[in-house]
Amino acid sequence: MDFFTHFLVPYIILFALKSKNKLEGAFGGISLDLDTIFIAWIGFLVPYLFVFSHRGITHSFIFAAITSTLFLYVISRRSINGFIEKIIRRDISVEFTLKTVGIAYFGALTHLFLDFLTSKGVPLLYPFTLQRFSAEIYYYIDVTTAVIALAVLLILYLRLDMKYKKAAMVIFMIILVSFGGIRAYEKNAALAENPVSGNLVYSAAYPTQDMFTWTVVQSDSSNSTYYSFNYNTLNKERSDVKRVQSLTVHGGTVQSAQEAIDKSEELPAIQNFRWDAYDPCINASYNGKEWKLTYFDVTDDGYRSNNIMVTV
Ligand SMILES: [Zn+2]
């Protein structure tokens, strides 16, 4: 979910609850995505630490508490928020107390919930497990929601009558919840209108930028065959139809390919790829000396590189 929505959701909830500490909650809400600046470079420099990436370590229940507390501490320093106040010409002074630390964590929890609704989700239970949890309802960033959120933020910033600000906040929440409801409904429709057949037994639908287009992936019980297509729930048409094998082997035996794959699984780049992928597949080809392994995801969601090649 986008930065502006992460600010607004806790801010509006706290406003509705008549809390004095709306800003503390909003700062907690945006704090987790500062991982793009302060954390992601660690994973970039040390590939084994790929959990130090955007939507990695900070997006877990435990480290979200640390992140939101640290951020609230920094932003509550007079020298820091005084500096920002001079630039934006608004009072953003916040307190650092046990209560506001709790409110900032509440903001962080709304962030985790919103990101849980999006593509591929978040590793909520890290460090106990790297597994990501996701409802697969929203695409990573919903552009329409982000633009509306920015407009609402601008209305809150301007010195307007309170009734306009209240109206903007109510409208924003209605839009956010409606979009989520429509997406959940359309996702179910995409699944219901494309029942599995033949040897295919599993079916999943992943969000795209368009709330009426879903990427449907069906697989057999051993996940060796995937049948995938984009389905538009308005005109009920399929596009980008493809059938993919989880492993294709050229130039060598399957057993030899499997040994090469087992070796490649120790590489951080491959572990990271698997962590990011819905349904990882491999093309293996042997040239007489070494195996060339090309990993790709059945669903190319257009967000990350979907083609990684290693030689073993
Ligand atoms: Zn996030």
C-alpha cells in the first residue's frame, strides 16, 4: 500500500476516536516503509540478508514495534521536528511517552494489515518464520487509492474549515473499504468462473493493477504443471494463456539436473527469488560442462525481475 494511505488510515481512526495523538499514530504508520532508505541497502550489500529489504524485516509484528518506537523517538526530538516544521510550516510536535509509543505501534499495525492485503504480503512472524502472509486482494500499490490519499492529505494540510477535512476523511475511508470489497468480490468471481478441470486441482487468483483483472494460476497435485491466464471479470475473457512445466530439462538427465538445482538452492540469490515468487519454475539446460538454470515465476506480476539465471 502507498505511503500516503499508511499515514492517513491510523490518523483518521485516531481522529474518529478523538485522540490527541493522531500524528504519533500516523508517524508509526509510515515508519515501516522507511526501510526503503535505512534497511534495504544491507540486503543489497549482503545478499544472504535478503530479509533486510523493502517489506522485509520491518514488516513483522516484533520489528514493527522497534521501528515505530525508534522513529517516534527521532521525530519527537525538538531539533528534528523543529526543522521539519520550518519547511512545511505546520505544528508537528509529538510526544515520546509510553502511551504514544503504544499509539505509534497501533499505526504500525494498521500498516501491517494494509500490506497484508496486497500482493505477496508481509513476513508477519519473522524471525520465527520467513513465510509471507497475504490476502492477495490489492496490488502492491493501487494508483487510484494513492492519488486520492494524496489529495486528502493536501486537504488536511491546507487551512480549510474543519467540515471539509472531516468530509475528505470520511470519503477516503469509504473509498478504501469499497475498493477492498469490490476487489474481494471480483477475486471470488474470477475463481468461481474458472473451475479447475482435468488433472488440475488447485486454483489461485492474484491481484493486478486493474481490480477487474485477476491472474489465475491452476496447478496439479504435485505442482509440476501450471496453467495460467489473466481473467477479466467484466468481459469474462481470458488473455495471456500459458501452460508451464515446473521443470524442463535439456541436454542431460533429470537426476543430474536435480543435483544442480539442489546446489543452486544454497545461493542467496535463488533463496531470495523463491521468497519473492508465487510459483517458481526452472528451465535447466546442460552444455556438456555445466548446467544453466533459469528460474522464473509462473506469475510475472511486473514488480520484480522475473528471470534469474545461474550456472552450476
Ligand atoms: Zn509497507
